[in-house]
Amino acid sequence: MNKTKNKIRIFKSFEEAKETEVQDIIKQSPIDRLRHTVELILRVHQVSRQDLKNRTATGKIRIITAG
């Protein structure tokens, strides 16, 4: 777990904040970055891990087009 998560950092500029954010991401392991990405996707689509476990495989691919 990230120990700095509960700290508040104050930056002198937006550029400094962005650089720190980039450095923090670089320090993460690839597995942690993937884990965060998956969690974000699940939240965006309002799906839980349990929902995914309860789904049955249909053997079909559903293509959704916009418009």
C-alpha cells in the first residue's frame, strides 16, 4: 500500500504537481498499474468483480457501435 496516500502535498505550480504525479506512476510496478486500470474500468462501467464472476460464458462476442 502507498504510504503517502494519507499525506497532503502542496506544490508551487501545476507543472511541479504533474511531474510528481508522473514520477509516482513510474515508481509503480506494471502489475499495480494494470490493477489500477482494471479497477477504473470496472468503476466506469459500474461492474463489480462479483458481477463478472457471476456471468456465464456465451461463446459470443458482442460488438457495440456508437451512433
